Amino acid sequence: MIVVMRIDCSQDEISRVANRIEDAGLKAYIPHGIGHIVVVGVVGQPVPGLRDALESLPGVEQVIPVSKPYKLASREFHPQDTIVDLDGVAVGGDEIVVMAGPCAVESEDQLFTTAQAVQAAGATVLRGGAYKPRTSPYEFRGLGEVGLRLLAQVGDETQMPVVTEVMAVEDIDLVAQYADILQIGSRNMQNYVLLDEVGRTRKPVLLKRGMACNVQEWLLAAEYLLVQGNEQVILCERGIRTFENYARNTMDINAIPIVQKLSHLPIIADPSHATGKWYLVPPLALAAVAAGADGLLIEVHPDPDLALADGPQSLTFDNFRLLMSQLRPLAEARNRKLAIPRARVKP
Amino acid sequence: MIVVMRIDCSQDEISRVANRIEDAGLKAYIPHGIGHIVVVGVVGQPVPGLRDALESLPGVEQVIPVSKPYKLASREFHPQDTIVDLDGVAVGGDEIVVMAGPCAVESEDQLFTTAQAVQAAGATVLRGGAYKPRTSPYEFRGLGEVGLRLLAQVGDETQMPVVTEVMAVEDIDLVAQYADILQIGSRNMQNYVLLDEVGRTRKPVLLKRGMACNVQEWLLAAEYLLVQGNEQVILCERGIRTFENYARNTMDINAIPIVQKLSHLPIIADPSHATGKWYLVPPLALAAVAAGADGLLIEVHPDPDLALADGPQSLTFDNFRLLMSQLRPLAEARNRKLAIPRARVKP
Amino acid sequence: MIVVMRIDCSQDEISRVANRIEDAGLKAYIPHGIGHIVVVGVVGQPVPGLRDALESLPGVEQVIPVSKPYKLASREFHPQDTIVDLDGVAVGGDEIVVMAGPCAVESEDQLFTTAQAVQAAGATVLRGGAYKPRTSPYEFRGLGEVGLRLLAQVGDETQMPVVTEVMAVEDIDLVAQYADILQIGSRNMQNYVLLDEVGRTRKPVLLKRGMACNVQEWLLAAEYLLVQGNEQVILCERGIRTFENYARNTMDINAIPIVQKLSHLPIIADPSHATGKWYLVPPLALAAVAAGADGLLIEVHPDPDLALADGPQSLTFDNFRLLMSQLRPLAEARNRKLAIPRARVKP
Amino acid sequence: MIVVMRIDCSQDEISRVANRIEDAGLKAYIPHGIGHIVVVGVVGQPVPGLRDALESLPGVEQVIPVSKPYKLASREFHPQDTIVDLDGVAVGGDEIVVMAGPCAVESEDQLFTTAQAVQAAGATVLRGGAYKPRTSPYEFRGLGEVGLRLLAQVGDETQMPVVTEVMAVEDIDLVAQYADILQIGSRNMQNYVLLDEVGRTRKPVLLKRGMACNVQEWLLAAEYLLVQGNEQVILCERGIRTFENYARNTMDINAIPIVQKLSHLPIIADPSHATGKWYLVPPLALAAVAAGADGLLIEVHPDPDLALADGPQSLTFDNFRLLMSQLRPLAEARNRKLAIPRARVKP
């Protein structure tokens, strides 16, 4: 940490800063001044709250953190890529993993036909929502446990691992009983109570980026999971909020290589939520993989105009097949290949 | 709801739209076309999901909702202002209510001296955090129940109602036992499970705006509370996320008159979180009241550089007194007055 | 400037950084390392381009500028407030200066009745556009020189200084002949060719903030004017672009005290463009003055629904009078008063 | 255009709206009401200013434009793709056109070696700035006419068309004399005087997106060029301003398929300015082409740490070669191929 003092600070103010640093058990290092500005370097392990404290002292111009506030999520701490294993499907390795399915589980028939269709086209993980966060209290909020049971059943029948969102601490055990991956949604990325408790499970987690959170806050949310001992974290970029409102959100493709530079965690992309319009999903899906994403999360529905949620962003079976046929050569051009659907080895 | 068809839509596509509307129990109204564009009007109560469904149909250019998606929170439904009564302190009436105190409860001494100081300067509600949502898992997260007890005790001693944040469904009963107002923080504004459950209590709620949520989403979050029967909702603007990063957030003063036009709920402002810098707090506090805010939420600390959280944005006692001395004539210039600290009438 | 090296940088990389600094005529100062990180301090006057160069060198983690990139606009360089004198109306002193008039000059009658009405209500400067930047090429783009002549004529008749926008270098002489203040619009805040040339005039300048520019970029645009010798610069906050789209822009009230801390230049606010809706103009105008603005720029039209530009954000005469009656006590509550319309002393 | 009246509007207010529409020479169409809301349809060619006028009338809730505000730029008006021909290099057809070169022209040697290197690696157009818009007045602003001459000379020697920015109306003739493509920079996208005049030339134009402009405003800026008769417009996405500040801007990849849906104009991407960091350029370049971009604009410098502008975002020759070797198979996977450097046929 570097403390930059005001040009006109007094010797007393410098001493007060230095004392505060030493009170915190760290070492203050005061060079003779860089230009007209006195810089105080702080040596030692980060102390929570110290930055704020120093910023509040008189004479201080700014406090610049040099080390990153996350540790377990950082590539410095853990240089090699993390690979999350989903019963034989590996996320974060050479293969591109496509997770697909309906926004919300609506019925056995809807889920089963969708699962078969996406698997036949090359998807390796089945997605589907049983608990849906909805902006309005009047919208469909999911089938709850009935939906979870359908997911587990169809996952078994098709031998696909299943990913579904968990919205509440009290649902974690139930969801974990049925699902292979616990998804934390965008609106809950900073629900720290939920992060703590999901971090205490040993289930793989899909952590969506909050729609107004920067990459550092996202990695700090991952840190909440990691610090509880859950190392199987997959990040998912799903669009951020900007002034441009033609599409629902702006897919932040920059974030893909940024995350890969800063962290060892695998990252996938969700072009369905990032755009909100089905015809934008294929180009954005291809772009994400071209930029280095380890996989995709895609909404597919047998009949989007009858969907109970997010119909306008869902691909039909035909459009999903078309996307997969474009994705295959593109992945190869990036020296990767699509993960192959395979029989799961359940413990 | 108005459905605008593409210029080149077919008669079949129009019929399919009309049928879907009538299947939903509504009436489709197809005028002869406005310009080259066919417009389909939809008459009747909103049907959840219908907008998405229509948008997914072929031939549809756009679907324009005409009625607002929230109802109980709207001024159309409830024209007169809601006044939330806090044991004698009324929020949303003629008086400006100032809620002040430390970001986090740290000790009895810290809380009690702060409460006395802010009350002497004119604050009427005591704020203080016992559960703190922190971006990093390594920061101080609050004293928990110990903090709640201190809040209740100091609130009793000073006869001030107490506001504090509740972060988790499982803490609601406990927090409600000690606090007079349940605060829902910015990061939890779209934690719908929490909104549902807080809506089931009969405690006044302070609903902070999500830092990337627009006014409509904020009013929809209030709708979650109202629909559960809790009508004592106070909105709190606390800054939104923008490209400008000199201050922590950009206080959206526009939102104050916008909310007052759209909704009957009282609205206060939190310039401490909106700016993150103590020297910006007074001008923004005054601006919020000038724009029509019903109150303020201000962080005050006996010694900001020793604060365990958010020191740089906390006012000292002296600075808080100075702000209050500026606020009084300003409130009068707007034909309002500061609420007077008074003995609470506990039931 | 502080250069932070990567943890794993080599001695060679450090030397290369130091050499580059010394090649630029500055002094590199290398303490023994702060934590595990080597910091190189750079002592001496800023050298253009050096930051970019250092950032491009291997082994460099980040380069942190410590001194501000603007100088003439900074309060450090020029501690006392700048007061811009407009023939007897002083902007930046104790008085609040209200500039009002139609968005676009449409006719002598429209301009003259508006000027009389706003002056009677307390405005001291007349605004009106003769050259209008319009998002669409099909909209009304102003009367050009005819409009300028009307402005000068009505300014003379009412003894009000006149502010109007200049959009092109080739129009500067003409506009300067008729106007008392040259306005640089939001879309041209980074039109550096225009800034250079307006900086070469000796007319007061009203520099609007670019709608996506941060405060630092805004002060750098002012620096372009100042460095050419024009010291009569008034800044004008007019709303920034954010995700919230109920109003046209988000008025950044934070920016008012931020600018006053960083710079000596006066700052006024334009709530008409910041909101785009007439009913939001009065609360935002009051908020801006409460936050410390030195004046306001307000659109007023005799018949907003007949306006050739920006009708929805224009106040009627009655609404403007009402605003002024609210503004007067509010200014006094902030220990300021409205500037009094007075006879100009033309040289 | 659809005018939605307030639920409680009077018959008089409806008549006033209808009269205003008919005064403008259009036809008002009033169905019996859709729900409780009266809708007034407006039939006929758009009338500038009418929307604002109607929005200002009493009783009006909102005015919804149904037709797009741009015409010549729209795909409805011009369904087939526009292909811009640059002396044998076609932008907007099957081929991917890579434009590369230094940010700023610094010397003959710098430009010539860079041109040779990028051409050898597969670039077909040479970029280089002679007039540089710089945020600070103290930075290097380009060699001006000397730079233009060097560009033309090196373009001739290497047989590459040349693209360079024009910042001022008075420079257009000069720049047009030397350059093959006139670039309008991000900061000038809404400099309408410049757009008018560049539209009057018959040179191909590269129109960069304003960093805070939405797609509609961008297409309206293109409309300014098209309406003057210049049909050779290439759009260039270069990142937008968001709250995320790890990279300089957020590349809006969504915009690529959105533009292709709304407009017939070719679109390329500039990952150098969109990211500001050289190591993010390759993944974003690949992503843009995967999403359907017709080309790329890439900054390359023989020695980025010696660059006079934008060194941190410039690729070295080696890194550019590596990118091109990744781009080739990726373009093929999207059924496109890289344009082949070829001898120009100058008229």
C-alpha cells in the first residue's frame, strides 16, 4: 500500500500516518519524497480497514492499494488453471463446455425434449431454473422443488450434469441434493450470506457476475466461496449495465481475457441474458469462445413464444443446432474442441 | 400494451398475435394500421409473461407496455403520500427526518456518544450496522447480535428509533426484535427471498436503491414488500454506478422528484454512501433536501480514522453539527422544517 | 509519478525503467522495495507521453500519476476563486447568476417576450441558440446569423449579456461579434480544435461537460482554453449518461463540490438538459444551488409545445417565475443571493 | 408515432393533440381506446419536432416513435449490404479487412517499417494519425501535414490504401488529398459541422462510435454523411464508457450484430482503443470477427515503449503476426477469409 501525502502536509501529519501503520503491526517506509510529494510505503500483510483509516487522516492525499484485495482467486497465488470436474465433464481445460436448456423448468415434457435436443446438438450440461429471481412479484417464479426433481430425473435419464440457481440459504441443502452445480445468480453475486453458505458446500458453483459489478468485485465474491473451502468455482459473464439499451445488457467480452489474466478460475459466458434477444445469442456466443471463454450457458426452449420466462432470448432447437454447427469449427480454429457428451460416472 | 408489427408482416402473423392475446383472456384490438405499421392494442388486466410471449412471435417488431408493471407502489393506485410513523417521528410529511450514527456499531461507548451527539445536533433516528455486507471477505462484518443489543439499548436510553440492516432471512426475527426500522441494503435490493420475508413483517422498512437499478426496478422491489402487506416502506437513494469514479458513486438527485411523481412512498437520501468522501456529504445532503427528499441518512463517527468501516465517508461530530446548522434554514426555505427530537411513545 | 513493478520483475527490468526516466530528464528514485514490490518514484516536471512509455515496459505492473494532469485549471496552481465578469454580472462570487431563455432563437417576438419575462423574474443573462447541434440531420438546426443578430438586439434592448453556442471554428469571429459569452456544447467538449481557437479569443466561455466525460477530462478541456490565455471560463454541469433512462441524463450533483475542490473556476448547472423534462427542472435547479453551484442555465419558452427544439424540457413563464420565487430564499439559506438585473456598462 | 394519453385526460386534450397532428399535415387516428388508455396514431411522413411538441401538450403520457429516426442508414431503406471499395480492397463483403499501423505517424522510418511488417503479416490498409485528439493539451498532437505526406508516400510505396483522422473542417481538403479514407474519431462523432462537410466529399469515411453514444445516435451520425451524398461509410466500434475501469473502455460486441440487423453499412472493430492494453487486443480482435465484424483496426508499433502516443495498447510486430496467424483460421471457421494484400489500381 502506498500513502501519498498532500504537498503541504506537516511533519506531524506524516508521523501520525506512520504511527497508525505501526500500530497495525506493519512497517512504514518513508523515502525522502518523490517530487514534492511524500510517499509512505506500507510493508507487510494487508490489515482489514487500514486503507480506510489512513484515508481519513489529515494530510493524506490518497491511498493506493498495490496488492490485490483477493488472494485465493488470484493467479499470483495459484498460477495454474483450475479445472472444475463435473462427473467427467471438465470446465477450464481444453474443451469448450456448452450448458443449455430452458430458462425455467416448466414440465417434464418440456425439459426432457429440450434436454434430448441440446444433447444431440452437442451440449454436455443441462441448465434449467426451479427458483427464478424476477424483477416483478407478479411474474412466474419457478416450480421450486418440483422443478428440482424434474431436473434431477431428466439429468439422470440423459446422463447430463445439471446446473440450477439457488436463491436462498434455506434452499441450499435441497438444491444441492438434486443439482450437480449450484448457480449463484447475478442479483445475488453480493449476497454475502448466500456466498458464505454455498462456499461451505462441496458442490461446484457457477458464479454469475453482478450486472453492475466490476471484475475485482466479482473475484472478491469468488473469494468468499474459496475462503470457505469450496474451490470448484466457475465464473460466468452475463452482461453488464450500460447506457446502451437496445439489448438488455452489454456483454463484457473484455472481461474474459481480463479474468484469465488475474485469476485461475474457469470462465464461461451467458449470451442469452447478456443480450435478451435470441438473434444476438449466436454471434455473441461465438465471440465469447473466440475471446477464450471455457464454455457457454445458452437458453433453449421448444417453443419460445410459449415460454414462461425469457422467451425472447431463447433459441429454438433448430437455432441451437445451427449455433453448435458454427461453434465446432470456431473452437477448432482456437485450438480447442467441444466437449463430447459422455456417460457420467456417478459415485 | 401495444404490439407493433413489422411493416412486412403477414395476415397470418397478425392473427397469431391476436389469438395469443385472446388465449390469455384479453382482447386484441386491431385498428386499420397507423402509417404502414399495424398496431395491435391489448385490452384488459396485465397477464404475467404475455409481453415476452408476444415479443417472441414472428412478425412482431416491438411490444410496448403502457401500464406500469408496479401497482401498489404507484401514485395512480394510491394518490396521497404515504407517511411512515416511527413512534412519533413521521417520515414523508412536512418534516425532514435525519437519521444519523456510525456505519458499524463498534462498542457501547462509540454508539452512545455518537447517539448523544447526533441527537443534540438534531437527528431523530439512530442508525448503526450490526450486520455489514462487505465487498471483501477479509473486512469487518459487524458485531451481529451484540451490535443489535447495543443499538436497542442506546435507542432506549436516547429515546431514538433505531434503523439497522438485515441481510438474511434467518436474521429477520432477531433484527426485528431490536430494531424499529429494517434496512434492506443496496446489494440486497433484488434479493427477492429477503424482500418477501421482510414484507411479511409489520416493521417499517428502509429500502435502499440497488446501485445499478433503475427507478422502475426499485419500485418493483418496493412492490414485493407491499404485496406482502407491509405498507411502511421508505425509499433511500444512495448513489448509482456510473463511469465517473472520483466519488464512490453518483448520487442520482433526479431520482428524488421522479420517485415522487411515480410513487406515494417517502424517499430519503444517503449522501455518505453516494459519495464515499466526507467532504462531499454536506453539499449533497443539502441538495437532496432542496430537491424534495423527506430525510437523510448520514454516517457520523467520533473518530473517523479509527472507524472499523467506512471512515473516509463519516462526518465528525463537529462537521455533523455544521451540516445541521446549514440544513435548518434550507429546509425552511423549502417550506419544511427539521423533525424535532421527541420522547417516543412505545406501545 | 510512481511506477509499481511486478513482484517477479528482474533487475534488468528495473534498470530499463530507471534509464527511461533519466533519458526523459527526470530522476528515478528506487527505494528498497515496499513489501515485495519495487516502487520507482519519478521526480521532476511531468513529461508528456512518459506514463504511456513506462507502462509499456516489461516488468511494470502499473504507473500511478500523482500530480494532476491539468495545471492552470487546478486550485493548487490558483487557490483563489476565479470570478468571471460579464459587464457587471459576476459569476463565481457571492451571487447566484441565472441565465435563461429559449433553447433556440425562433423569432424576434419569441426572443423578446421571453427575455422580458425571465428578466422580470430575476434572470440576469439571456440564453438562446442560433446554431443547434442536433442528433438527427432532419431536425431544426437554428437560424444561424439571423439568430445571432436577434440575440444581440434583444440583449441590447433588455441590457442583458447574451450566451450562445459556437459549434465551428469558422463561426467563432461571427459569434464573438454578437455574443457576450461563447458556449461550447456538451458534444464539442472534446473538439480540441474548437477549444484551441475559442481559447484564443478573449470572450468569456461557458464550457459544458461532455455527457460521458469525467471531471478530470472536463478540467483538461478547460486547460485547453486556459493554456491559450483565455482565463474567463465558466464550467456547466448538464447531466451525464448512465443506465437510468427515465430522464434524458443523470444530473451529476456530486460534480459541483468536486469541481470546487479541484479547481478555481466557477460552475453553474443546466437542469434543463440534465433532465429533459420540465417538471424535473425546478427540483434539480434548487438542488444544484444547494450543493454550491454559482448559477443556473434554464430553458424557458412562451409556449413549449410550439418550440422548435426541446419543448418538453422548457419552463413556461409561470413555471419559471415559480422557480425563481423558490430559489431566492434557498440562495439566502446558503448565504448567497440572486444577482440583481442591472444596467450593463458596455465599453 | 403513437401518442399515449393519460388515463384521466379530457376530451379537449385529445382534440388538441389531434389538431396539432393535423396542423403538421399528418393524419391523427384515434381508436376507441386500448384499455383505459387513449392512443392516438399518427399517419404520414415524420415531421421534425412534432414528437417534442406532442410530448409538451397537456394530457399526454408518452409519445412512442415507431419508425426509426434514420432512413438512408437503415436496412429497411437499403436492404442489401453496402460494400465500400478502397482501390481494390472491399470492406463489407466476404473478406475480412485488417487496417493496421501506428497510432501516430512519427517518422518515415517508423511508418515504413511498420507498414512493411503489417502488410507482410496480412494487413491490407495502413492506418496512422497525423492529427491526434488528445485529452490533455500537453500531449503530442501529431505531425500534421508532414505526417499526411509520409502516409501518402508510404501508402504508395507499399500499395496500401491509407486511413487517417480528420479533426477539423478546415483540414478536410488537405487530408482528402493525401488519404484514401477519412476517419472521424470518437470524440467528433457528434461534431455535426464536421460530419456535414466530410459528407460533401466523395472519399470513403471511417466513422468511429462516440464512446457514450448508443447505436441509434451512431446511425444518425452516419445519416449526416449519407444525406450529403457520401455513401461510402464504414462504421467502427471502439468501446464504450462503462463503470468497469480495468480496461480503458468496454468493447461493445453486441453492437456488431445489432448494427448488421439495423443497417446495411459495413462495420469493423478497433480493439486497441476499446481496451487500451496490448494483451487484450488479440482476444477482442478475434471476438469481433467471430461476431461478424467486416474488419479490424489495429495499432502496431515497432517499439511500443518509445511510441509518442498510445504505446500500452500497441502490438509489436511479433504480436501482430501472431494475431494474424490466429485470425486466418478463425475467419475461415466463419466462412470468410482475410483480404489479400494486392496492387492498388489508382485512377
